[in-house]
Amino acid sequence: MNVRKKDVGDKFSRVEMVHGYNHYIALDWSLDNATLARLSPSSSTPKVIRLNSNVKEIKDWAQKLRGRSILSIEETTGSHWLYVELKDYFSKILICDPYRNRLLSEGAKNDKADAIKLCQLLRSGMLKEVYHSVDEDYHLRKLVSYYEDWIKFGVRFQNQKSALYRSLGLQYKKEQLKATTAHLQFIDKYQHEALELYREGKKAYEQLFKTIRRKNHHISRLTSIAGISDISAVTIYSIVIDAGRFANKYNYWAYCGLVFQEKESGNRSYGRRRPRYNRKLKAVYKSAAVAAIGGKNDIREYYDHLVVDAGLSPWDARHAVARYIAKVSYAMLKNGTAYQPYQWRESLTKK
């Protein structure tokens, strides 16, 4: 069962309207230099200046501008740092999605050309904005990202140790490795130390997630949904932060990769495609659906209803459960409400 919507996507996938500014500015930043292109509402050719990669120089330049100014920067590793540093020096900062800026790949490719094209796209209102915030909770994204890297580190070492055992005809976790050579002793020693470090770090991360859950009422409420663990709740909240930036549940589903968009032209359908989405959120909701279905709770009853009464296949029912969990968590974050079990029954009654 797939929800079909022609225009679903997060709020920022729409064209960002940028009217009423005296200065339209694009910044192309690198470690070596900073290139700024500026357009006024009436000018046709951007004025370009080059500065050192020094935020103070950009701040000094911005303070000389008169009137309202908007600055565009493409999303990169350092874009949030620039956003925080420069937010007080421009009327608005628009961090844009580089994936959408196909014009930048046409013609000459250098700092000056990129800044000019970005400036022209900005004034035309053709940039897609990427969400950034100075909210302290925004930094939870870093914590979640590094936790995921830590898990990948541990999985990689566990796989390497298992491969070592298999190469000697042994079963990892069931048999002891008897290192017969100095090389095997060396490998086994440092693999063991690496895995011990991984387990300690993983335990510390999980304890920190529990502490965050106790202190943040939004995250605490999310864990009341069957299938949502402390780590899942922190991940959801760190990515969403402000649920109001999504117009409705359909926009949020698209952002999570839980719906398809239909391709249509001339009243003819050309199939469906999945919009660009947040892979972390999709993984969280898919995992939450599997976890909830495996227990005894209201969501498991919803799954049984979909399979038995609605006649859905197990795969479609599981997908519907993932969307249900996403819808509920979105509503809780947007309205600041607690979880209400068996809401799906109310929907059936209304029908």
C-alpha cells in the first residue's frame, strides 16, 4: 500500500521566495579564499569581490551595506559554522541545496563563476533552502552522526575478527583462538583491544542518550511510542528540531522517504519515483515498525488489523505501520502533545 501524492516534499523543497531585499549576495567559500557576488534588485551584472578566508573580513564588508541583505551559501561541511558566524550581519541567510543548482555545472567552473551563478539563482528565487538553526539542540545531529560512525567502526572490527577465525577454521564467539605465530598473536591482541574500546564507547554513548532523554521532554515523549528507543528518539528530534517547517504529514512522509511521487505529463502517468529523502529517518521508522510488530502493543494490533481485516500483505502492512509511527511522532513534535495509543481506532470510527 503506497500513498500517492503529486506534490509531496518538505516545506523547503518549494521555491524560496526572496523579494524585498536591497542586496542579493552569494558566497563561495574555501580554505584559501572567499568570493562574494552581489546583485541589487535592478542590476544585471553581479559585482564580484575576493577576500581572504577570514570571517571577520566578511563581517566588516557586510556592515558597510545599506538596507536589507540576503546571503546564499551552498550546503557543505562548514556551512552551519558560517551560518552561526554571519547570521547577525545579514537580514537572512539561505543555505541552499547544491544538488538542485544544476546551473553551476554549466560553463566555466571557478569560484567567481560559481558565486555569480549562485547570486543570479538567489535573486530569481530558484534556490532550495536547507534547514539550519542556532537552537542548541541542533548540535545533537553531530552526536548522532558520530555515534553512527562509532557503530560502523565496531561492526568493521567484529567482521574482521570473524574473518580471522574463519580463516583458521574456527567459529567466532564459540571457539577460542590459539595463536600459533607471533603475527597471529599481534593481530588478535590489537583486535581484542579495539573491540573493548568499541564496547566501552558504545556503552558511554547509550548512557548519554538516556541522560538526554530524561532532560528533553520532546525526546522522552517519543520513547512512549512502541518501537522507538532512546537512540531513535534522539535521532528523530535532532533531525526535525522544528516540526512546523513541514506543512503536513504528507510533506513529512516524503522527507522520510515513506511515499512516492507520481510523474505525470499530458494527463499520462509515467510511473512513480521516491523523492530525495533523509535516509536516517527512513531507517529509524522502518526499524521502529519491525520492533513494534515484534511486541505486544497497540501498534502490533494495528498491524494485525491491516493484515487480517484490510487484507494487506505483510510488507504493505509493515510499510503502513512505519508511516503511522512517522505521522504520530510528527504530530507530537509539532503540537507538543503526549502519545495517545490506539489513535488508529479513532480514524476507523470516523470513516
